[in-house]
Amino acid sequence: MRKQKGFSLIELLIVVAIILIIAAIAIPNLLRSRMAANESAAASTIRTLNTAEVAFSTTYASVGYASSLTFLGPNGVDCSVAANVTATSACQIDSVLGCAAATCPKGAYLYSLVPATVAGADYFAWAHPISTAGGNKRFCSLADAVVKFDSLTVTTAPALADCTPPAGSLTALSN
């Protein structure tokens, strides 16, 4: 009788089945972890926008708050040259977030910043996921720098009324 070399077909099928079972358990957890990381990054980016707006309004007191992400970003200038940093290119945020479009994609979220039309709000910053695979929450903030979130129609931008207390539908994010 000859000695058997290698594995039998049954042994290989059992190994493949075990790998598939482990993958079926691990992949959903990985996707949930990635979604949570995207949501955390979005909340952090909204906080960064609040900080950038405060720095902008302090530096350019005659202008007040920046009216768009473009003005907070480099707006096409070299930020390493001090003379290039102005109220229209403040270099407070990177060029990915400070893009020239109305909404700027970064990671799995879209971001925007517009002047607010509510007394005392001054600006309205928001973020929502590009798709439901990217996150289950949308975020917003006003000049009070409180980051708010909800999970209603997450792939649409929150309205200013959603972020405005006390009637707003978004919940304040705790630190």
C-alpha cells in the first residue's frame, strides 16, 4: 500500500467550510466597526469646523464667520506663504474639506458650511453619509459649537431647523 501525500478532498472541504463560517461571523462586525469609525470621524470633523470658525472669526473680526468651507480652506493658495493667508483663503482646514464645491466629500461623508439665517446662529455646518453603508447618523452644528446628530433619513442633509433648539430634531452629542 502506498503512503498518502497531501490532503483528501473531504479534509479540504471541511477547512473551507470552517473559514466561511468564521468569515460570516467576522465580516458584519467589521462593517459595523467601519461605520462607527466613519461616524466618529464625521463628528470630529464637525468639531474641527467649529474650531476653525472660531479661529477665523477671531483672526478676521471685521468679516465674522466664514461663509463657506472654501474660505476656511486654502482656496488654491500656498498656505506656507504667510502673505497668501487671507479672509478668502484662511488655511484653517485642508483642501479636501475646504473644496470649492457646495458639499465636500471626505471619507464616507459629505460636508458643508453655510451662513445661518437664524438669529444668533451665524453659521450652519453639517455632515451626512454618502450612503447608508458609510454611516447611520448625520451631524450638524451652529455657532454654539454643540455637535448634534440623528439617524433620520441619513443620506439627506439636515435642515437648519433640525439643528436649531428647542424645536430641532437632532440630539446633542455628549463629549
